[in-house]
Amino acid sequence: MSWLQAHVHTDSAHAAQAEAALAAAGAVSVTLLDAADEPVLEPAPGETPLWAQIRVTGLFDGAADVDALRAALDAALDGGGALRIEPLQDQVWERAWLEHFRPMRFGRRLWVIPGGQTAELAAGDVAVELDPGLAFGTGTHATTALCLEWLDSLDLAGRRVIDVGCGSGILAIAALKLGAAGAVAIDHDPQALLATRENAARNGVADRLTGLGADAPPPAPADVVVANILAGTLIELAPQIEAMVRPGGLLALSGILAEQIDDVAAAYVRPGRSAFPGATAAAIPGATDPSRQECRSYPASIDPESGRSAFPGATDPSRQECRSYRSAILFDPPVLRDGWALLHGTRGPA
């Protein structure tokens, strides 16, 4: 079956008019896309992002009369956008982009290989065979690549791993192929859990992987947790994600734009009281951060004869009260690529 696409290039003020015109002309679907490289990466749930320049596209049956369709749309748009109509051949759309998906290596030894393809592997290399289906996660995006390279850098032998927002299951499966004893893959999208289970079976690790929906009871804390989602979700879910990491365990967060690093990191730091006046960072990583400490000193001892402080302006360090900030996760310097960041670190004591 063939189709016709009608594209209307317009601005935000006329987007609704273009959308209504395409629908009234019989479009089976209408989509709005950014027409000027002005991405809106994290719209709020239910929000329709509007860019300054918008391409509104309607999909029509290929048997439609092109001249009549053009005339109807020109009349309805009334100069509210530039119209272009073109044919579109039908195909298996969710598979079409896979022709550009090739074997890729991450770190020293980890390979991701599309289903049906092969790669020349050296001794010690580890391969994940992947078919993402309708789920996110192939390794082609910078955030996924950062997570895969981080996993490749770890000694995962015998460790338990949790993948939050698993998509295709690529991270959980990679961890298992790299030696993890078990993995839990969590996602709110049933298509993601389906793809994860299928990919786990394809790689022979299904018996060590558990898939959970977002509404399932939380899993037991794990040695390694990786969450490649978006900054807003990482902030919203910080308490739940932190609780998944055992004390001394490792956490990696991605899906973060470079300018969002501080906001995300702050969500994983919680206030607490220092145990002793002037307390400094404890020996255990992630306990307290002395650079984030606020102190108040009380006046020094009072001279009984004058009723005043022994020395004007003097303070008594033994009467100093400090409020430190307890870091749930002690982050290492972030890793950056193509404007995206990976935050990774160790959880301190509970």
C-alpha cells in the first residue's frame, strides 16, 4: 500500500490551523515536529511542545486525488503555512532504521551486534546480540554508550545489577554477559519488558534476568544500579533509585544534559547533622562532604568580673555547631559526551 504525506511548514501561531486543515481533509494521522532544530527534550506529562517553527505532517491514502487535496489544503490554510505533498511507500517502519545499525564496541571488550549480523571478536571480547523491537536502547545514543562503557570498566563477577528504565534490556543483558550473577530490568512500558525478555533469551541469560513493571514491589538493593532515563525522572525517582543501591554499592545515572548535572546530583544528597563540632568527612565514601558544611560558633567563655566575652568578638570552638550535608551518593567527576553526562559514584552508609 502507498501513502501520501502532506507537510505544512508553519509557525507556532498557525500550528493548530494546519493541524485542523489536515484532519478535515481526511488525514489518517497528523504529527507535529520541530522544523528548526529547537529540541524540547523533557516536556511535562500531557504537555504538547510548541517550537518556533513547526512541520505539521498529515498521512493520506495514496489513492487520494493529489490536485484536489492540494486545493482543499491551500484553501483551509489561507496562507498560514507552506504546503508540500509527496508520495510515501509503505514499509515495516519499526524495522526501517535498522539498516543503519551496525556492530559497535564499547570500552575494551563489550560488543553490541544487531540480530542477524556478525563481528570479528578477539579473545576475551563479550558480545550482546540485540533486536530492540519498539523499545529504546541500541548503543547508538551517547547516553547508552556511556552506560555500556561504564559497565565494561567494572568487575561485575558475582554482582547483582538493577537496570532502571531498561528499554531494550541492553544494559541489564550487557551486565550479565560481563559476568553479573543476576539482573533486574525495570520499565513502565510493556513493549520494553517484552523486548528485554526476548533479547535475554537471544543471549542465553533469561534465567538470570527478572523483568519488573514500574508498579511492581521494589527489588532488593543491588551491588550495581544503572538508570538511563531523563533528568526530570531521575530527580523525581531519586529516593527510590537510591534505595536500590546497597551501602557501598555503585550507581550510574545518565540521560542527563551537561547543564543538568548539578540539579540531578543535588537530588541524591540529603541533609543531616554532624555528630561532633567541626566534623569533617568520614572515612567511608559518601558519608559527609566538608565542602557542604554550615557552622555557627557561640561566644567564648564569659569573664565573670566584666560579664563580657573574655576577648571582644572571640568565639569558643568547643561551642561550635555545624550542619553538614550527608551524601547518599559520593559522585566521581561526570563523564561527558556530545553534551550528555554520566554521573557515577558510590553509596555511603544508610
